[in-house]
Amino acid sequence: MAASSDAEQTHLQDMEEGDVGIEERDMGSDGEDEAEEADGMGVENSEEEEGNSSEDEKENEAEIQRLEEQLSINAFDYNCHIDLIKLLKQEGELLRLRKARQKMSELFPLTEEIWLDWLKDEIRLTEEEPNREKVYELFETAVKDYICPDIWLEYAQYSIGGMGSPGGLDKVRAIFERAVTAVGLHMTKGHMVWEAFREFENVMLSTVQPSHGKILNPEEQELLKTQLERIHTLFRRQLAVPFMDMEATYAEYEEWSEHEVSEMVIHQYKKALQQMAKCKSFEEALIVAEPPKLAEYQSYIDFELKEGDPARIQILFERTLAENCLVPDMWAKYTTYLDRQLKIKDMVLSSHERAVRNCPWTMGLWKSYLFALERHGADHETVSDVFEKALNAGFIQATDYVEIWQAHLDYLRRRVDFSNESSKELEELRGAFSRSLDYMKQDVEERFGESGDSSCIIMQIWARIEALHCKNIQKARELWDSIMTKGNSKYANMWLEYYNLERSYGDPVHCRKALHRAVQCTSDYPEHVSEVLLTFERVEGSLEDWDVAVQKTETKLNRINVQRAKVAEKEANLARQEDERGDQRRNTKADKKGQKKVQKGTRPGEKRKAEQDDYHEWNDNSGAKRPRGNGNQPTEEHMETETGLFGRNAPPGYKPALHGKKRAQEGAAAAVHKRNDDDDKPELRNDDCSVFISNLAYTLEEPEAKLRTQFETCGPIKQIRPVFATKGTFKGYGYVQFESTVSVAEALKLDRREVEGRPMFVSPCVDKSKNPDFKVFKYNTAMEKQKIFISGLPFSCNKEQLEEICKSHGTIKDIRLVTYRSGKPKGLAYVEFADEAQASRAVLKLDGTCVEDNTISVAISNPPRRNMDKPGSNMTDMPRQVFGSRGRGRTQLSLLPRSLHRQSGSVRKVENGTAAERAPATTSVAGDAAGETKPLSNSDFARMLLSK
């Protein structure tokens, strides 16, 4: 190369002797500061020792020993490593500090700050040592942990100090090229590496430029031309990359270049400007956001994925992970992208390795790493080592170990040549299966209290491999016998799996034995197993086999029906006892209420006098005017006690104001009445733009403000009308009126939202006087085959836990937990799957399983029909009773004989076609059934009473 000429080497020596170049400029901002740093850390340590007392030194040493002892017990204590490094650096313990950093680096990727501190310390120490290779090795380790522009810049600058050695200049340029390749696309920091590279080449240009009046020989002219072309190329490459404030780079290029900028460079520059304009909003969002900025980075990544530039996507993922290195989902997204799009072996495997070092507790990352190693042809020893590290990573649940073992066993199975029964790989596979079972039984059960493989998936796979590939059906049967002894013999699906194995690789004799055992042992779905046995005998068996199968299935099903009847009777008794307790509580409550009314002042045999509350209730219910005094004016007493200053009843003990204040109070009360009257005007209320809110807590403070907070996101609110009792207490319901009907649909979506521990009911606002039969029930009452009904859940079960239980059986569309009006759970839930097959599979798998010591029942959703929806039910057939102005009477005794009630009930059954033979053949009843209204005589009443 031209760089190896004598003239250039001479200038390089001058640079080293005179401390000329980038290294001196960037290692310190001031010459005096650099001189002080060059004195070495020994000077700093001596100053610290002089400033610290002997007592402080003893305390620090004791703390250092404590931290080292703690790390000897738990080497994965990240914070302990950090504290030890800080304390050792403070004490100036250089050798111990280096050792502590090395130990931490072996276990964890180090952050940018830790690496820069370590590198600067090592650079100071190697100034007195001739060997710079140790620092180069340390830099190589640092750039592998994270892609950080500052570390690459420090690496390149350090390499400049060794360019006087043989091949040093080429090494500097190679490091700069690696740096711009790794971080040159960094939108905010990449330009620093480009500028440092150009500045280095400018310094090299000054070494080959002729002095004033000197004529260059042909070799020197060629060297000068080559150096100028290097700088031109760097400018063109940088201007093609979008950066923040890249206009300054273009202006610098115009000033530096002796000729006009070419059209090709201008075109690339404008294209980069357009790309920078697209990304500018994302970069500005990152600047103002608070760490960890995960949401902002995710939006940025989504944008770049749509743009589709792999290099830009990769550098953006690296930027994100540098600030969110402990987020497993982000590592999973990055490694998945590399596996599917870039597929570059070194990049993919290094990213997987960094992922599991940052988040070793995440099984999914280890599993992806094993697949990537196999996909890129890694040797067997490397894959096995990674798997052993995964087993020691400390997963957080037992099922994680099952999955990682499955991934490893799948890998070993793919290595086996089953045509050779004595192959080494086959023996290794069988040994791995045996080891996995021992590992689950010992290590996993000891740690989690369960093996994580209750269905024995690993043993099922092993049995199928033995039957299919090894033609060893006897070994497969032994494995299935072991599976059934682990508590799986009561499940129909397990027996059917075994039956399918025998059906595929066994013989009819063993198929029949398996089904007979299934009928005998199954407790969850015996009907299904019985049907399979009978179908098998229709196809394969003799008449004798058929008779035996029928006898076994009938005996089993009869026994099951008896057990189910006992369980149903027990549940009915419990339900009846609960109803009786509920009736008793209601009766007790009614007695207490009656006692309170007696204590209020009513003596037996004396009529209760009308009170102020009665007038108010009458006004609210009937819509009549308030009682007035003489002169058709509101009475003074009524005005003061009903409204006060706030439009509500006065509290107990309230005394009327003095006569001098009466006029002011009357004015305030009149204003309140005017406001209330305005709210109640029909022209100000619009039911189409309103929703009805109910089931709120009576103790809800400031209900209007709380409701406004809940519904302000639905649209502009015109008014909120919470309803209060006469004593000023909130009744738990109210109305919200919006400016537009569009907001009503959004408000209805908030139905069942929890407000201070209770589900808030939101329904359309409908005038019941105009629509007396209006009912709101938002859920389907017919059978829904894609939805399952779960009962017996523990009250502590929430949606997340239920989703975790059900997600392995299919795609979940919706989960609804059934609660009381108070918000307390009933232990019931509905889970909707994507299709009927998934729901049926979930019923088969989940019914009878235990959730937190509760045995749950699972069935296809088929709610009982609601009586209010039946066209012939009491709710719709009975006419609405109209009460007088005094409201409903206190005594609601029916004066109609009971026999008539029974007759009317029979007629209704005749109409439904369920009990036609029970309908009496009386003329009057027949007339009623036909819709006639024939009056009854005394003889008719007598006949009906005697017939009973």
C-alpha cells in the first residue's frame, strides 16, 4: 500500500513523538488535565489514602470482604457486583478491581458506563506496559455486549496510538470501518464515528501534502491522490445516511471540496434528508421521553419494519435493547426478526447468546437459541453445552423445564438414523428421555412441588417414537402403563390416546383390552369411551365380544348415573338450604324495619300521620304539584325542610333561621328550585343522548364528579343527573346526557366497569311509561357451541389466571367472570373460543380439573331460558297494574280464590302444549283459555271449590 511509504512512516513517527492526533484531543479536554491523568491511578490512590482516616479504611475493607463473601454464595447477585466494583475503585485496589470486573463480565453483559470506566482504567495502566494486546482483547469483548457508538469511538481512538507499529495504520482503518458498519446508521450518535474517521484521514492527508514550493515525485502524487479520494468517499458515504442535523455535514463537504458536488451525491443527500424527515418525529419523541422509553421505541420499530430496511431495523433494535436489556419480549422480537429475515449466522447466534445472558430466566429465549444453533449447523457439543446452561438458568415455573426438555429431545430425535438400531444417537436419545423423567421427578418437583408434566407429554412422545420408528410396541405399552399409574387413568382423553397408539401400531386384542380398561376406569366422560368400545366391537368383534361390551358399558353407565343423581340431590339440598337462609335473613330484616317504624312514634291501633317524606315521595312518584298553603303559595315549613340551601331535606336537628335571614334563604331556595326545575324540563332532557347508570355504591362521594371522570372520554357531556334520596343520600343511580347520540354507543361499552369495588351498570335511557316491556340483557340466552361455562372457580381467580388455564386449548376471544351486583365473584365464568372444536376440546381437557384446590365443572354454554323473554310468561301476559295517586296500597291480598289461580295456570300450560290432559273441562275456564271474559255465577264458584 501507499501508506507504507517512507514519507508516511516518517510523519507517523513525528505524530507519536509530538502527541499529535485525535487520541490526544479526545482523551482529555485540556492539556493540563491530560497530564494529571497521565500521572497514573497511583497518585489518585495516594491522595485518597491521605484524605481518608484509618477507621474509614477499616470499614471499607470490612464491607469489601462482606461483598466478596456474599458473591461466593450467590454469584448471580448483580447489585452486589456493582457495589463491590465501586468500592474497590474508591479504595484504589487495582488488581482486585480488575478481577471483580472480569468475574462480572463472565456472568453478565456489562453496561456502556461500566465498560467505559473499565477501558479507561486499563488504558492508563497499559501506558507503562509495552503490551497493548490485552486492551485490544478487552475492547473486542466490550463491543460484543451491546452496540454502543461511544465504545466504538473509544476503540478507534485508542488504536491510533499504536499505528506506528507494523501494520498499525491498516489496523486503525479496519477498526474505523468496523465502527461505521456497526453504528454508522445510529441516527443521533453515528455521525461522531464518521467525523472521527474523516478527521483521522484529514490528519493523514496533512502528512502527504507538500510544503510550500516543494514538488512531489510521482509516488508522492499518487499517495496524495489516493488520500484525497478516501476523504471524498467518506463524505459521500456519510451524506447517503440520514442523521440529525446532516445539513452541517453537507455544508462542510461543499467548503472542503475543490469542485462542485456531483449530482449523484446531491441525489443521495436529498434522499437521506427525506428519510430523516420521516424519522425526525420518532427521534424527538425519544429525546423528550423518560427511560426506559419502551413504548416510543416500539412505535419507531413498527415504522421501520414497514419501511423494510434491514440495516436500519437492526440498529434500531440494538438501540432499544441497550436501554431495555432486561425486557425478554424485546429480545424475542429481535431474535425472531434475525432468524426469519437476515439469517446471517454470526449475527444471529451472537444476538441469541446476548439475549440469554441478559434474561437467563426466560425459557423461550433459550429454546430459540437451541433452534438457531441447530438451524445454522452448530456442532453437537455446542448445542449440548447451551442446553445444560439452560437447565441451570433458574426458570420461574415447572412447565418451562418441560418445554426446554421437549426442544432438546426433538433435536436429539432429528439426529437419529432409525435404520440402525444400535446407533450411538439412538442410545443417546433413550438416555435423554430417561434423564428427563428423573429430572422432572427429582429436581423440578423438589423446587416447585409439581413435575410440570401432569399429562406425561414427554412419556407419550417417547412411546410414539418407540412404536413408530423403533417398532418396539412392547416398550410403548410399558410407558403407557406408567403414564396411567400417575393419576391419568380417570381421564377419557388419555385412554383414547393409548387406544389410537394400539390402533396404529398394535393389534385388535390389545385395542380391546385398552378400551375395556378405559370403560372401567374413566370417570369424566364414560359415555364417550363406551361409544368408542361399542363402535370397535361393531367393526372388529364377535357376538360374544359385543355382549361383553354391552354388559360392561351398561353397568358402568348405571353406576355413573346413580353417582350423578346423588351429587345432584346433594347440590339441590345445599341450594334449598341457601334459599332458606336467604328467606330467614330477609324476614329478619323486615322485622327490624317494622320495629324501627313502631319506635318512630306510631302506637298500636292508631293511624300513622302523614310526614314530610311522604309528601316528597308522592310528588316524585305521581308527578303532582307540591302541597300548598293559603294563597296558593308554598308553605313556610315545607320550603325550609325540603330544600334548605341545597335542594335537599334538612338534617336532623335543623332549626329554621331567624326572621331577618328568611328573605335571603328564600331567595337561595328559589334559585335552587329554579335550577332543578330547569333540569326537569322535558325540552332540556333527551333520552336518545342519555344513558342510565345504576348499581353504584350508596357511599360514593361526589357522584357527579366521579361519573364525569368515567364518561368524559366518550364524548362531550351536556349534564349529569345523580339521584338523591329525600335525606340527601345518594341512591346509587343517575343519568348522563351527552351532546350527541354517537357518545351513547361509546358509553354503553363501559358497562360492568368497576367503580370503587362494584360493577357499574350502563344501559340505554328508556322511558318506561312509553316502553313498559323494555328489558336489557346483553348476553345470549341460547346455546353457544364456541363458548364454555365454568363453575366452581375459586373466588380469587381473575381473568389473567383463567386465560392462562384455557389458552393452551385454543384461541380465546373473550372471558367474562360472573359477579354479584356488589362486585363479588360467584365462582362462575364464560370463556369464548374461536370455534366449536376448540371449545369442545377445552371441555374435555378441563372438566374435573383442580384450580387452587377447587374442582371445576366445564360444559358448553347453554343458559336456561329467561322467563321474561317467553311470549307466554307472566311478565308479558299479566296486565300492568295501575295504582292511584297514593301509590301502591300496603295490603296486597288477592281476593280471588286460589282455585282460580290454579285454573289459570292450567290454561297457560294448555297453551304451551305441555299439560293438555290436566286442563279442567269447565265452561268458564275454557272461556278464559279462548280469551273470553264470561262472568261466573255463585254455582260456578261452588263447583270449583267442591272439585278441589
